[in-house]
Amino acid sequence: MIYAKDEKNNIIEANMAKKGRKYYCSGCHGQVILRCGKLRVSHFAHKKHACDIFSEGETSEHLRGKKLLMTWLRKEGKNPQIEAYLTSLHQRPDILCNNKAFEFQCSPISVERMSERSKGYISEGYDFFWFLGKRYLIKKRLTQQIAQFIRWHKNLGFYLIYINVEQRNMEVYYHIQQADFLPVRFYRKKVNSWKELQDFFKQNRIKNYNLLSISERKRQKNCFYRNCLQSTNKFKKLQVICYTHGYILQEIYEEISSERYTYPIYKEYIFTKKMYEKLNLKDIELYYQLPFINFSNID
């Protein structure tokens, strides 16, 4: 953590603290240790397992990201609080500013825990924002760990917001979309301030989902038929399901495969959903857990 109290109950920032003096956690009131050096961000740390309010093991990325958020908000004339403890929720957002809670997530967190924290903010009337660190960058495919943070906006479609502490900016990945056997597709926008981020959300950037190119369609088919020939566990199961209902998987695929990218919500192959619909079967765990998405608001 970046702030602690001294023996006179004054709030002290770690980079202004002096070695040899005593400092205390404002949450549990236990004594904390000042850690600083040339290669690390100055911060306070508890003795091991000494506090239930603060999570320990903050990375340099997390500490630097919190300070960047403070800087951006102060430049807009706001009065943000870092590591403010919300007694009613037993939660401590990274940054609290008016009725907004800001979280910069760099370490793993379960869907359940993330949802619990978010619902807590909602219950107390706070808007909340999850910013992501580099471990959550989208590579070729989505994962549940990344997908759980996806939100939707009428001007940007499905999006995520990252903080790059090295470049000292934010980057919005927006209009995120997926297609079977292909890398996730998205657009990117870098912003250097909170105002720039707000202004970007006011711009209508949403587009139709991209049509698959001829080469992308060819790549999809090659991957599909290769999996059928290899009869991997997942494809073997699909082949059996089709066979027991009087169909051949390859024939169904030609009929139901999509020509466009679509919503980034599927943890299984997208054609599986259409296959289940054709066979009048119930969907089984085809989707990511997306606690922030209300599909009734999406066109």
C-alpha cells in the first residue's frame, strides 16, 4: 500500500516516509514496514498474514498504476482518495473519487470474487471501473480470466481498458469480436488522460461485425476438417451427438458456419451453439461467465 498513518495519526505517503519511524495500517491499525529502494516503488507492507483488509504482494505494476490513476484524476481537478476503506463493504478500492470506485487488476482474481466486489459497489451507489494490467492482455484467444472483465457500451461495443505503466497511458480494446478457429479481433485506442478516455466513450465507434475474408474462411474449414479427422475428444463428442440424431457433423457445419465475426461470449466453438439449436438440444456451458453484460441492452 502507498499510504499509512504515523504515530500522530497523520496520513503519510510512502515516498515521503522516513526509515526508522513507526507507521500503521489505516484499516487494521497494525504496524507496517516501509519498503523502498532504487528498483522498486516505495510502499508499506504488513507482516505476513497480519491484515485481512489489504491484500499483500502488490507488484510494482500495481503500485505504479494506482499512482497514475491518482495523477490523471487530479489533473481534472478531482480529489481522489487512494486506498480508502469502505467500512460498510469491508472493501478498499484502489482509488475512490466522488461516487466512483477504480480498481487496477494485475493479479489473478476469480469471477466470484470480482463479481462480489462489483456488486458491493453497486449496493452502496458507486459506479465502478476495472482497469487491467499486462497479464490480462488479449493474445490470440480469450480466456475466462480475461472475458470476465468485458463490458459493453453503445458507442464501442464490447471493450476492455488497460493501463500501461511503462508508457504511462491507458489503452481501450474495443469492438472485440470472435470467430471459430481464428484470433480474437479488436480495435485499439491509446489515451493519456481521464478526460481523453471520457471523450473517447462519447464517440460512436461501433461498426458491423467484420465479414470473414476468403482466406479466413479457408483457414476455418481447414482447422475444422483437421479436427474431425483427428477426432479429438471435443470433436469426437460432437460427432457422436450428430450421429445419434441422424446427422453427420461435417454436413451440419457447412450449413451452420457463420460468415461474420460475432460477440466475444463463447468459450466453446460458435458453430456448436447453432448445431445444438438445429438438433433441438439444450445449450451446455457454451458461454463465458460475463457478469457485466446485460444482453437485453445489446443490439
